[in-house]
Amino acid sequence: MHAELPSKMAAPTIVLIIASVASYCGSLAMEAVDGQYGFVCLLFGWISVLSLTNLSWLANFMLWIAAYYTIAARRGAGMFWSCSTALLMASNLIVKRYATWDSGDGLGYSTIRSFGPGFWLWLAAPMLLIIAHVWESRRRAPPQGSQRHRATP
């Protein structure tokens, strides 16, 4: 029996995650250098979660949950977690305030100045799962009008 399309999309999703961690993700207004790589965002993003300024870092865990339910062929749960993850990741486009930690000044705040390819690869990972779930559900749905209508007495 062939594996369903969403299960097949788990490997490309993992490739997107690895590529996003290795890529330039964006820059904050306070930085002297022009941006951060994904692994820096992954390692230090929890600071914003603790300060409750930007919760999108939690989407990293949610993405693994979405991938698990997708591989386990739990379509409803996989679709729910994929959509929730994508929405939380996309919140970076709206909530641009970010907590930062400076060893000299302690906790501070900055604004996301730009998004790099790593951010878009990160955002594409749950979108790929969503597309696979929608494609599979449309493929499995019976064509409209194909059911016989019985006359009710």
C-alpha cells in the first residue's frame, strides 16, 4: 500500500527546517551586524517567550507535533497542528517586537527590521504540510454527484 501524500511530505519539511536553521533569518533594529542566522534564533528565541513579547518561537515545538501527527496518518490532528503552527509563525509579520538579551544591559527589546530567506523557509515548512493535507483530502473526497440518489418512500 502506498503511503499517503502528507506522510511523504515529512522529509521535505525536515529539509526546509534544516535549511532555515542554516540560513540568514533576519535582522533586529538594535544589531550592529546585518542579521542573524536561524540557529541563533532557535537557540535564543526562548527569551522572547519568557518575556511574553513574541511567542512565535513555540512554533518550533508545534511543527514537530504537526509532523508527528502527519506521519502517524492522523489527518485531522496533523492539519490542526500544521495550521496552528503556520499562524503562530506568521505572527512575526505582525508582532515585530522582540526581547533580546545583552550581557551588559540585561533584558532589552528590539524590533524586527527585515526577514531573510531562513524565515521564509521556516514559514514554508508547515505550509508544505497544509498543502499536502488539503491535496490528500481533495483526492480522497468522492466526486460531487457520483452517489446514487434513492427515492425515499
